[in-house]
Amino acid sequence: MARVVFRSILLGLAAVLALGVPFNLGDAGDVDGETRSQGYIGAQACAECHRDRFEAFRRTAHHLTSRFPDPESIPGSFSPDHAVVRTRNPNLRFEITDEEDGFYQTAIIGKGDGSYRRTERIDIVTGSGKIGQTYLFWQGDRLFQLPISYFTQQQRWINSPGYPDGEVNFTRGVVPRCLECHATYFETDSYASNAYEKEHFVLGVSCERCHGPGAEHAAYQRAHPDVEDVPHILHPGRLDPPRLIDLCAQCHSGVGAPSQRPFSFRPGESLSDYLELDAHEELNRIGVHSTNQLPRLTKSKCFQQSSAMTCITCHNPHALERGNLALFSRRCATCHETHACGMAAELGETMQSNCIDCHMPRKKDLETGFETAENFQFPTMRDHFIAIYPEISRRLAPRFPHSEKTTPPQEGDY
Ligand code: HEC
Ligand code: HEC
Ligand code: HEC
Ligand code: HEC
Ligand code: HEC
Ligand code: HEC
Ligand code: HEC
């Protein structure tokens, strides 16, 4: 679909105000609605007419991947025992505090009266918390990363990835490529800058990131309740497979090298006009922020030898399906008979509900290290290179008995 030109955000704004919901786009008063708003109205505005979809979608990692801080969006404990990060430098510690007017991180160097303190407020939370969260703060119109993150696997506050233990750093700017993957829209001019239009952004990877800005669609459907055509919004299911994959690949195929203005790519367009993806051979690794899913998937025979496999062959973008391995295995079954598996005769019936652990094993992401005073901690993720992993399979096979109840594979099995 060609990029749609949106006339006005005012109708969408009116819809949001009528619903009485918070408006992440900020106060549009000083904004030139034509060019700056780009016609975004926020996910909640879609709920007016797509209620069920919105209710399911709001629980997804996409929707939750950037938010304003509140007790619900931050899973970490604020009890004084837990909300301290001690470092191998005996004179440096960090405290995370829940104050009346917000959540804060403080670096404390030295002890007692002579100590030096630097405190910054958590203004934006990034990460749904599946793996963890990193926090951002504003300084004027510039956005920076905070030194302490949260690591869900161990339920602890921890040095942010890439932050050496024992050092203090409040100067890492948050550049647009980061927000392009973790938000729907920010207004900014250059990939090199961390300055943004502070009153004007849409948090979360929300509906409009995959469907395009929705103001014109909402206004049109409201004005034409009896018309059946839907001219102003993209249905990605009707895209050619490569364009549909591009839609997901802008965020799931590594950082790449952008060639146009930040946030200018629109769903339906050819991603290569906007972003040169990293060479796939360099991405032959597992990493939350490097390899990611597409390059690994494209190495798989499933992808290479079937005609139209895309990310939505297995993923429903509107629902939280994480952990439901039986459901994912049924999606394998659209192309494979269970008995085609070379281990079917040996394995019990339980294999039908778990093709995933043997053929898409969990692996450690060795690129995203959180350094602690003692060691490094790494998250794990699924390998999208769907293949035969004989060693892992041999280890896991006893977990698939023919009769008695079975325990699903655990973290330590890999
Ligand atoms: C005022 C009501 C209204 C609002 C608000 C609204 N929609 Fe729709 N939308 C409709 C109607 C009516 C249809 C056509 C019937 C259907 O598919 O549900 C539709 C269809 C769609 C379709 C399918 C398009 C197609 O070609 O089949 C998509 C995608 C969509 N809407 C996305 C959104 C998104 C994203 C938002 C929020 C940014 C949104 N809608 C807000 C009324 C609305
Ligand atoms: C604008 C960037 C962006 C786009 C576009 C995008 N994603 Fe994501 N996706 C993310 C981010 C960021 C996360 C991690 C969210 C988190 O946990 O904080 C994620 C997480 C996921 C997850 C893991 C969910 C979970 O609960 O574990 C799946 C699956 C996924 N995306 C599939 C897709 C598919 C399929 C598409 C295309 C239809 C797509 N994504 C498009 C950024 C994006
Ligand atoms: C190229 C896209 C991309 C860029 C750039 C990017 N991320 Fe991510 N990030 C992702 C995806 C995709 C995931 C989820 C991977 C998964 O589900 O396994 C993720 C995961 C995360 C998580 C863990 C979320 C969870 O599941 O709990 C955090 C926190 C995070 N990113 C923060 C950041 C920050 C902060 C920046 C910039 C300084 C950044 N990311 C840059 C795509 C990106
Ligand atoms: C990560 C990308 C992504 C996000 C976010 C997303 N969608 Fe979709 N949406 C898709 C894709 C892909 C399809 C096509 C699915 C298919 O054809 O199987 C689709 C299809 C649709 C359709 C029409 C097809 C149908 O099943 O009726 C509607 C309506 C829709 N989305 C609304 C929404 C709304 C409303 C939101 C937010 C609450 C939303 N979408 C968020 C990717 C996304
Ligand atoms: C769209 C169809 C399709 C889907 C969905 C699909 N595959 Fe495949 N897969 C294929 C094709 C085609 C081949 C190559 C021919 C063959 O070996 O059957 C293949 C090959 C394989 C192989 C052999 C790999 C090798 O290197 O020899 C395994 C294992 C496999 N698939 C497992 C899975 C699993 C597990 C899932 C679900 C997560 C899945 N497939 C989903 C089409 C698909
Ligand atoms: C306990 C681990 C394990 C489980 C569970 C498992 N597989 Fe396999 N699978 C293997 C191994 C190992 C092979 C290679 C066997 C061989 O070559 O003798 C294999 C081979 C395959 C092949 C390739 C067959 C060929 O001839 O190229 C396919 C397709 C496949 N499995 C699909 C599945 C599907 C679908 C499921 C879920 C219903 C599944 N597997 C569950 C371990 C497993
Ligand atoms: C053949 C099926 C299949 C295809 C195709 C597929 N995935 Fe997945 N994906 C899975 C399964 C299975 C999981 C594991 C789900 C779980 O553990 O709950 C997964 C997990 C994920 C996760 C979470 C990462 C993690 O480590 O937990 C992300 C992000 C993701 N997929 C994105 C994508 C994207 C983007 C594409 C397209 C490039 C894609 N997937 C294509 C089956 C698939």
C-alpha cells in the first residue's frame, strides 16, 4: 500500500477524548497536526470499534514493550533489602526507590555525609518484562538510559546490559533506532540524535505500527457506518509474503543501517528502501538484539522449501500465546505429520504437544550480558533455525514417556 497521507488527527483526538482515556500523543495544542502527528491515534482509540481485539492485544509483549511507569508496569521490588544494587566497588551502590511523585534510581558514591549522589527519575519503562526491563529518563528534550535494569529470570535489579559493574554512567543517549523497535512513534529528525518532541509520542508497539496510522480510517468508518469497504487502513494479511515479513523484520532482524528519516517506514512498503539489514552470515548467532528471528528462520528447510511461510504462519500478532507449546505444535502439524518425525516411534504421545523444545531449542543469548559484582547473567531465547538437534533431542527424549505423566523440560535440561 502506498503511504497514506492523513489529513487531520483531530477526529481521532476527539474520539480519544470522548472515551476519556489518557492520550499518549501528548498535548496536541502546540503541534502542527498535519505533518507532525502523521495521523496516529493510539491503540486505545481502536478499542472503540475493535473492543475484543484490543482487550486481547493489550496483554501482549508488543503492547507492553514501552509504558509510563506505575506500580503495575514495574515488577521489581522496592523493599529496601531488594532495591539496592551493590557493585564490586565498595564505594558505589545504586538504590531504586518508589517515591510519592515517581520512581527513581540513585547512584551513591562513598558513605555517610560526604557521599555523592546522582538521582534520576524513571520516565519511560522499556521491556514487557518477559526478559527484563530497561528504564529511560528525560533531560530537557533528550532521552537517556538509566544504569540499572531489571532481570526477570532472577527477579533482581541489575546493571543494564553493556554497563560495566562498578562504574556510574548516566550519559548513554537513547537513539531513535531503539525506540523504532520498542515504540509506535516518536517525532525526531535524525538517527544520530537523542532529542525528541517530548509531548508527542505513542508508546508500545501498537496497532498502528503494523496497520499504519489510523486517524483517517477511524474518521471514515465513523462517518460511514453502513459502508462495507475499508479504504484507509492496511490489512497485512493481504500483503505478499515478502512485504509481510518486512513488517516484522524492521524490528526482528537486527539493528541494520537506516537510510531515511526515523519512523518513516510504513507497513506494506519495501523495507530495503529504508533499512539495510545486517548481512545474515554475521547474524549466525542468538541474540535479543542481533540475530533475532528472521535470519535464523530463513536458514530452516521449513522456510526454504515451503512457498509462503511468514512470521504469522506461527504467530498471532493479536494475542499472548507465549508458553502454549501445544498450540505452536499444532501449527507445525499444518505441514508435518507427527509420524514424519524420525523419533516418533521412540517418543510417546506427549510429543504431539511439544515439537518445539527439540526443534527450536532454547539457547543462551551470550551477547546480552548483565554484569553483576560476581559474574555475567544471560537471558535465554528460542532458536528460529528449525532443525534437527541430535544431542538436545537425546537429552530431552526421556521427558516424552508413552504412558505416565511427564514433567515438561526445564531450564537446566538444555
Ligand atoms: C469508528 C470505528 C472504528 C475505529 C475507531 C477503528 N476501526 Fe478499524 N474498522 C472499522 C470497521 C467498521 C471495519 C470493517 C469491518 C471489520 O473488519 O471489522 C474496520 C476494519 C479494520 C481493519 C481490516 C481492514 C480490511 O481491509 O479488512 C483493520 C486492520 C482495522 N480496522 C484496524 C484498525 C485500527 C488499527 C484502528 C485504530 C488505530 C481502528 N481500526 C479503529 C471501524 C473502526
Ligand atoms: C516496531 C517493532 C516491532 C514490529 C513491527 C514487530 N515486533 Fe514483534 N516484538 C518487538 C519487540 C520490541 C518485542 C519484545 C517485547 C517485549 O517483550 O518487551 C517483540 C516481541 C515479539 C514476540 C514475542 C512475544 C512473547 O510474548 O514472547 C513475537 C512472537 C513477535 N514479536 C512477533 C512479531 C511478528 C509476527 C511481527 C509482524 C507481524 C512483529 N513481531 C512485529 C518489536 C516489533
Ligand atoms: C532492531 C530492533 C531493536 C532495537 C534497536 C532494540 N530492541 Fe530491544 N528488543 C527487540 C526485540 C525484538 C526484543 C525481544 C526479543 C525476544 O522476545 O526474545 C527486545 C527485547 C528487549 C528487552 C527485553 C524485553 C522483555 O522481553 O522483557 C529490553 C528491556 C529491551 N529490548 C530494551 C531495548 C533498549 C533500551 C533499546 C535501545 C537502547 C533496544 N532494546 C533496542 C528489538 C530491538
Ligand atoms: C505486530 C503487528 C500487529 C499489531 C501490533 C496489530 N496487528 Fe492487526 N493484524 C496484523 C496482521 C499481520 C494481520 C493479518 C492477519 C492474518 O491475515 O492472519 C492483522 C489483521 C487485523 C485485522 C483484520 C483481520 C481480521 O482478523 O479481522 C484487524 C481488524 C486488526 N488486525 C486490528 C488490529 C488492532 C485493533 C490492533 C491493536 C489493538 C492490531 N490489529 C494490532 C498485525 C498486527
Ligand atoms: C508451511 C509449512 C511448514 C510449517 C508450518 C513447518 N514446517 Fe517444518 N518443514 C517444512 C518443509 C517443506 C520441510 C522440508 C521437507 C521435509 O523435511 O519435510 C520442513 C522440514 C522440517 C524439518 C527437517 C529439518 C532438517 O534440517 O532436516 C524439521 C525438523 C521440521 N521441519 C520441523 C518443524 C517444526 C517443529 C515446525 C513447527 C515449529 C515446523 N517444522 C513447521 C514445512 C513446514
Ligand atoms: C525428543 C525430541 C523430538 C521431539 C519431541 C520431536 N522431534 Fe522431530 N526429530 C527429532 C530428531 C532427533 C530427528 C532426526 C531423527 C533421525 O534423523 O533419525 C527428528 C526429525 C524430524 C523431522 C525430519 C524428518 C525427515 O525425515 O527429514 C521432522 C519433519 C520432525 N522431526 C518433525 C517433528 C514434529 C512435527 C514434532 C512434533 C509433533 C517433532 N518432530 C517432535 C527429535 C524430536
Ligand atoms: C514455524 C513456526 C514459527 C515461525 C514461522 C516463526 N516463529 Fe517465532 N516462535 C515460534 C515458537 C514455537 C516460539 C516459542 C514460543 C514460546 O516459547 O512460547 C517462537 C518465539 C518467538 C519469539 C520470542 C522469542 C523467544 O526467544 O522466546 C519471537 C520474538 C518470535 N518468535 C518472532 C518471530 C518472527 C519475527 C518470525 C518471522 C521472522 C517468527 N517468529 C516466525 C515459532 C515460529
